Amino acid sequence: MNDKFIASIIFFIGQNFISLQDRIHYEQLVRQQEERKEIKEKEKLSRENLGKFFFDLAKLVFTSMALVGGVSLIVNEARIQQGILATIGVSLTYTFAAIGYKILNDR
């Protein structure tokens, strides 16, 4: 009877030791998952800010193009220069907007 009692105590201690190891391992896994989640959130925020930056650049170029185009009409600039400015402005606006869209929609 003594042997059974000692065996049951050893079994009980072994179960608790394994349980403690499992808890430690589980806590490590939870911590790693939280760290990964934080990294993903930071990457997402960074990507959103960069995309917004390119959209703002597109708006800035478009506004500048409109102002320069309006002033060049008042000053009587050559039509070729007006066309070149409009082409460059539209191209840059489209390029910056496309870059911003690509950054925001990449997964």
C-alpha cells in the first residue's frame, strides 16, 4: 500500500509539472501572437500613411496644375507651354494617385 501511495504522489507531481510547463509554453505562444499582431498593426498604419501621402501629393500636383493653368491663361502664355504643363500635371496626378492606390490595396 505504501508503494501505491508513493506512486500516486509521484504521478500527481509529474502531472502538475507537465501542467506548469504547458502553461509556460501557452503564455509564450500568447505573447508571440500579441507581438505579431502589434507588428501587423504598425505595418498597416505605416502603409496607410504612405498611401495617404501619395494621394495628397496627387491633390497638390492637380491643384498646382490648375493654378498655373489659370495664371497662364491670364498672362497669355503660349498654347504649347499650357499643353505641356497640363500634360505633365495630369500625368503626375495619375502617377501619384496610382501609387497611393497600389500601396493602400496591397495585402
